[in-house]
Amino acid sequence: METKALVEAALFVADRPLSLARLAAVLNLSEQAVARLVQALADEYATPDRGVELISEGGGYVLRVKGELASAVRPFAPHQDIPEQTLRTLAVIAYHAPVLQSQVVKMRGQRAYGQIGELIARGFVAAEVQGPTKVLTVTPALLAYFGVSSLDELRTQLGPVDPSPTSD
């Protein structure tokens, strides 16, 4: 069995970045061998005719859709059933994160409570209780969903955010 194909398959099915150590242990290879294979795969994916890229993220490696293609293929991605108003609330959270839930509700209206609950259930937003409210932050799952590596990159992709609760 081709070891480069094994590394590629592992990266493809993983739902989080995989470290060289983890890949090496599971695939019964040395870390040096895995590092060479990862670099070879990254070089292959770096060409303009490929739709995915292999990047270093969070102490490991991950395959993701190239940023310039993410919006074009998003309709094929899971979770396309997120209502527009929930996406608007998500954009407000991402743009202002970390942000108090009470501030999001002031900007988006009372329906934001339910929308925030849905975003937490989907794993896109994390909430930490702080007094009578919660502090909301985005999760790595959200960054992966949008095909970005950082919150700043996501904010750039989102562009200006209109927090108004119109059409709720």
C-alpha cells in the first residue's frame, strides 16, 4: 500500500488537524518519513490546477478547499440549511468576537437567542458564562467551514457586517 496515499487519506477523513506524531503513530511510520510525505503532498496541492490545499494549522496538518474557491463550492458543503438570519447573527459574532451575548441580542433582536443556540449546537460558536450573560467566541469548526485559518481572515472574507435584525 502506498504510504503517501495513506497519509493523504488520513488527512482527508480527519475532522481536525493531524500532527506528524499522530500520523506516524497510527500509520506505523517515522515522523521524518511522514514529514517528507506531507511536504510532497503539500507541493502537489500547491499547483493552481488543484482545488484543495494542505496547510499547517493548530499544531498539525489539514486538507481544505483553497480560499479563493470556498464561496463557489459552499453550496455543496454540509450545513447549507442554516437560515440567512442565523448566518447574519453568526457574522456579527465573528466580526465582534469575543462578544457578550447581550450585545449580540441588542444588535440583532430577541430572536438572536435561538439563533445563538443553533450556532452553539452546530459547534460554530462557544459560550462561556460571565455573570448574567455569556461571552461568545467562534470555534475552529467555523473557521474550517469557511476555509480560513484565522478570525482575521474570516472577517476579511465577511466584509462589512450589518447587524440590523431586518427580515427576522
